[in-house]
Amino acid sequence: MSNSPPQDSGRIGTVYLVGAGPGDPDLLTLRAARLLAAAELVVHDGLVDPAIMAMIPAGARLVSVAKSRARHTLQQHEINALLVREALAGHDVIRLKGGDPFVFGRGGEEAEACYAAGVPVQVVPGVSAAMGAAAAAQIPLTHRENASIVSFVAGQCKGLSEQNWAGLAGVGRTLVIYMGVATSEAIAEKLMADGLAPDMPVAVIENAARPSMRVLRGALAGLGALVEEQKVKSPALIVIGEVTARERAQELQKIAETAA
């Protein structure tokens, strides 16, 4: 890590909220790649793939704000303050996030903090974890025969008891759950209590779009056991709905093999 040179005290830098996508560098937007190639200061999450971090110039200053359930390097308000402080010091800041900054990335909170301090913000969207994971696993989130509605929820945001998921999953619907690995058993119980069938197909996608990706399939009633037995670790998404059925996956695989 190197120190950025002193900046003109009269200049205010720009904060760029950049989505790193699900992990594969090829899924970065062109603008994200260009910003990273010219970066001087990058504040990054722990889920950004090392191959993407390798695109950052060797002389850039790197600040990790990695979070986990057991340890937060910085609290969110401290991250907000860091971005504002660096920008007011004249530095352009790349705030690099896995997935998309505005889909469970807390980019909205960081943008608001910057606006309040008079710091300009630009948002560079990324392929969301849901879209990237579904594509890598060849699970269509919508399908004429299976699903015309898709919902995204957080498995830990403010606690499951405070979330109303009624009607989000079921026949003709797909439910994608972020941050649900640790609460997978409670999630299954919650959905079944809402009336979802225990045999509803589910898929767990671990390390999407990366060489170590795993796609695990099962039924809703066995979701918690599947996660525990397979020792699933984050980053991972849970997809619930008929689109995840193994028969559908096999059908898509045959189509892909025929096209090849």
C-alpha cells in the first residue's frame, strides 16, 4: 500500500461507487475497468475477487473495509466518513463493491453521506450477485412456464422476524435470498409457515462465476441441512422456485451441448 500524494486543499474529489459484479473480471463494465486501471485510492469490500483487485495499479492506495458476521473492520458510518474525508482532502475515491452498489450494497447510504457533505458521487453499476449467479448456474430467474415474478430479499437484514415475505415465493414466482447462508434453516421454516410447499425446489449457488463455483439443489424442507452438510460458505445465494428444478437445469445443459 502506498500513500497518495498531497492534494490541492481547494479541490474536492469524486466518490465513484463501482460494482465489481459476482467475481469474474470479464463481467465488469468497461467503465469500471477503466476506473480501476487509473485508480489512486480504492476502498474495497472483502468479497471482491483477487483477479479484479489485480487490475488496480501497484501504486494505488488500498483500504479494506471487509465485513463478516463476526468481524467488521469498520462500521458503516465509519466507511461513510472515510469516503467523505478522503474526497474532501482532494482524492478521487473508488468505492469497490461486490455485485451492484445499489442492490444490498449499502451504496445508497454512502451516496447520501457524500451528498450531505457536498461531495460529488458517480455510480457505476455492476452485474448484481443474483443476475451473475443465476447466469453462471444457468438458472433462468424468469421463464414463461415457471415464473413471471422475481423478488430479492436479504436473509439477515434487520432480522427475519421483521420481514414480511408473504406472497414472494410460490407457484409462478422466484425468490432470491442474499446473505441467507447462516439463517437458511430459519428461512425455510419461515417460508413453509407462510404456506410454501416443503418440496419446493431450491438451489444454493456458492462462489458464483468463479472457478470454485458450486450449485447445490434440493427441496425447501431440507435447505438448512443442505447448507450444513455441504459446508456452504459466503459468498452464496439461495434461489427458491420451480426455475431451479434439476429437470430444468438438465434441459438447459442439453440445449447448450447441442449448440456447441
